[in-house]
Amino acid sequence: MIDAALLSWLPRPPEGFRVRCTATDTTAPRGAALRALAGYALGANQLHRLARSVAQAVEDGAAAPLQGFTLGLVSNATTDFIVPALVASALRYGIALRVAAAPFGMTLQAALDAASEPLASRPDAILLALDYRAYFPEYALEDDASARLDAALARLGDLVTAFSRGSGAAILVQTIAAPPERLFGSFDRDQSGTAAWLAASFNQRLSNEILRPGVSFLDVEALASQVGLAAWFDRSQHMAARLPFAHRFVPLYAEHAARLIGAIRGRGRKVLVLDLDNTLWGGVIGDDGIEGIRLGQGDPRGEAHLDLQRAALALKRRGILLAIASKNDEAVARRAIREHPEMLLREDDFSAMQINWSDKASNLEALAERLSLGIDSFVFLDDNPAERAQVRLSLPEVLVPELPSDPADYAAVLLAAGGFEAVAFSDEDRQRADQYAANSRRESLATHARDLAGFLESLQMHAIFTADGVLGWSRFTQLINKSNQFNLTTRRYTEARIADLVAAPDVLTLQVRLVDRFGDNGMICSVIACPRDDAWMLDTWVMSCRVLGRRVEEAVLNEIIRRARAAGVARLIGLYRPTPRNALVRNHYRTLGFVLDGEEDDAERWVLDVATYRSSVGPIVSEISPAA
């Protein structure tokens, strides 16, 4: 059984947790050690202690490789006890969080005053932590309920607009939970003006009236429902200290808020790696054989494992890649996947498999290399506590949910662990697993090709360039925030900020989609070029690792040059800011003919003359052509 309040999908903290925190205060860099400490089910006091270590690391300049993020926070309730929990919980998503909170209850003032702490901090996001009491009286039954509801949503819309305009940050809006007391009993939800009716109507209208680019929802109503409304609302604590919910739920609230922040930063996981024996099915295939493993209807344990497969398949349909890491004889295991009549997942559902007798951490690293994805984009599910411990120790970046002894809860734990948090969902997300399957077929072709030139020519590639958003700005933003390896500056943007850049007439926001004979690769490149005197500054240039080694970047440069000449731009200026993850593009500009021209903002500055540039793209890449 899952205990959401205790974050039961995380392992219990080790003995001497406080001593371990203290030990990190003098090491450098500290980011990895702090993130590892956050990977436990911590209570509010432990989160508070860990947050002090984060603050010290940031002050000492020793927070690497954590990524900085500033959160503005406004609330109609006391948030002093929430802030440290937010800072510590954000570590699980690789983020060194700074929180700039407005004083208690100063919501409207913070939105209108440019010098307010949330706005002056130049936040990446602003959390409007407003609960039911910010909009409605607790015991309501009035004739003008619809008008009150309209006014509450209008007031929220004005706040969102003001904060967005004043900061350009992402805005996080909470759904609201209704107080548990009922005037009519079960009829409250249908009776206009009751707390249950107001909360349900408010939440239902949020998506239509408040959701817009750059706005995301923190579903507090769902959190309260998980733990029970009567437990969530602690009237004694509210009256004594204006706490918005019971203090014991601080870790749960902070974890879900941190997940949302991680998703905004592109830290959502992309791959679910599954063990086989006693995870996808009951029993050991090597000992029990196909007929002996437990899977399917009519057997409680077999139904439990089938339930996990259903959950995994649903994740695949929303774009999560599935993979296998199993200690087994590969031929035997594959035969079970192909032939067992109750198997819901088949070979084609998995983007990659590592079935051998190597340790699980090594197999996860091999999967990451094969899929060209960072190991921090993986979730690993295994029934064996020793295997889980080995992966956590060797690869702390991997999310490894703590599974209970009863497989009936495996699927629930997987989904509760929050590795696949999202702030948007596009058709391209839905197609991602199929795109990786097509990539496997390309790799197979590459192994049989005579040479690289022959392989590239056989792909019959065509690129489609557009700056009008036809491919979708959500995916454009997502690609920028999730790309680490082919990312020249690692700048991150909210969808609201991208919308501002798109609206600027002198800024180029170039989208690139690649199609070949195996199918549509989707949007594989995002470029932002901003004016600077007679030049374009290549503020952002990111590409999907799925198309590495295919000379697509040369075709992209040709298109940038074409548009630069049409706009009368004389030079291109490209920046390369080194990170631990983007060494892959260290020579990107040099290879394309740019000349090193000093440094700027801790980055190498490279310059290319537009008028004298001559493409080096050979006949293979000339097959890639822009759309009219």
C-alpha cells in the first residue's frame, strides 16, 4: 500500500542523516552528494537541514553540477516552513533552488510592484500558492455563487497576467481543495454555492480560462484527495499559524511542486527500464519455463504483474521509451516475451534490451549509450532490493522506486514516483517511442552500409524548415529545455518567453523537422537568433541526439545563412558555453567555418561572415532540402 504522506516510493533515510549533511558542507563540488541525500523519503526537519546545506553550497560556489532556478512564491498563507522543503526537494531533479517569497498575504501587491521580492529576483517561475480561502469564505451558501465564482477566476486571471507581464516567468497555479465539512452531505457537490460546488466548478474552469502558454497547474486538489480532505485541512494549525494544510504533508507538497519545476526545466524522465523475473511476470523464467511463470487473469499474482504491464504500455503510448535490463538467458527471455499468451508487452514495444548476466548498472549505462540519452533520464523498476541498491549506489542519477513486497502495488508505485511529470503533451511526444524504434532500424542499416556516405545517401533525408510555429511552440520549448549534449549555450526558456521571442519581428525562431525513408523524426532542431547591430547572435542552437552524425547541422546552417542574407545580416555570432554534458559540440562552430573571436559571458565567441560563406555540404546532404 502506498503512503503518499511518507513518500513511500523512496527508500528510508540512512542512519546519521544529519551527520551526512554536515559532511557535505566542506566538500567541493557538492551537488552530486546533495542530490544523493535528497533521494530518500525525508521528513520536514530533514528537508530543512538539507536546505541549509544547499544554501551553503550555493554561497560557496560549490553547487555543481546542480542547475540554478529561482522561484517566486506568493501565498495567502504562511510559507516559511514550505520554502526549505521546496529547496531540498528540488535536489531530486538536479536543481539548486532559490525561493524569493512575498510577505504573508501580499499577493496583489507583489504582482503590481516591480520591486517586490518575487519580481525583483528575476524568477524562472512564480508559484501562486493560493488555497480555497483566497477565493471563497469557508462556509458559503449565497445566492450570487456564480458571480462570486466568476470574480474569483477573473481575479486569478489578472494575477497571472500581471506576474507574467512583470517577469516573463512560467506561472504555476494551484487547483483548490474544498474544506471537508458539508452543509447538505452528499448533495453539496450539486448545490450551487457550497464549498464543494465552488471548488469543483473553479477547478473545472481553470483549463479553459487560465491555462495559456507559460502557465502550468499544481494539482493540490489531487494531493488532498490522496491523503483525505479531513487530514489535509488542519483547522488548529491554520488558526494558530495560518498554515495552508497540515504540517505533516509538507514533504508531499514540496515533492510535487519540485516535480513541476523539474518538468519546466526539462528534467522529466524519458525511459522506463524494466526487470523481467518477478517484475514483469511472477517467477523465474529460466527455472519455471514459459508455462510456469505467473502472468494473467485468474491468479492474483499473475494479475498484479499484468497490471504493471498495462501501466508500462500506457506510458509508452504517452511517449515514454520502454527498455529491459534483466539477468537472464536472452534467448529464453525473448521467447517468453514473444510466445507467452498473456504477455501484453511484446518485443516491438521495447526500444532496447540488455538481457545478459552483467550487473544492472552496467546494463543501464549500455542502454543509455544505445539510446543516445543521458542516464539521468532513466527510471529503473526491479523487485530485487539488492539490485535497486546497486543501481542507486553506482548511478545515483537514475530514479529507482522502492517497490513493496506485494506486486499488486507495483504499478501504483511506478506512477506515484513522479518520474514522468510533464507540463505539456504533443503529438510528437506520443510518437516518440515509434521514432526511436525507427532509429533502431536506421542503426541496423548503418551496420550493413558500405561506408558512412553510402549510409547517409540511403536514408533519403529531407529537412523541413519553418519559423511560423507550424510544428508547435511547446515542442520547440521542450527541445531547448531537455537537450544537454547538442546544446551550445544550455540557455533554458519558458513557453511564455518563447512566445515573446516569436512575436519580436527581428528575432529568428527556426524549427527543423527531419523526414527520411524510415519515417518522420519529428522536430529535431531549435534555433533562436537575436539581432545585434549588423549581426545575428545565435542565442540558442539545440539538436536531438537521434540525428547525430548525419550532417544535419550543415543543412541547418545553410538555412540560417539563407534567411540572414534575406534580412541583410552581415555576420553570425555563435557562443559555446562548456558544460559537463555538451563536450560533443566543442568544435561545432569551428567545423562549420566560424572563426574564434574571443570570449563573452564565460563562453567562446565564434564569428562567420555571411557574404563570403560557401556551403561545404556534399551531394549526400544536398538531399536535405528546405520546404518552399
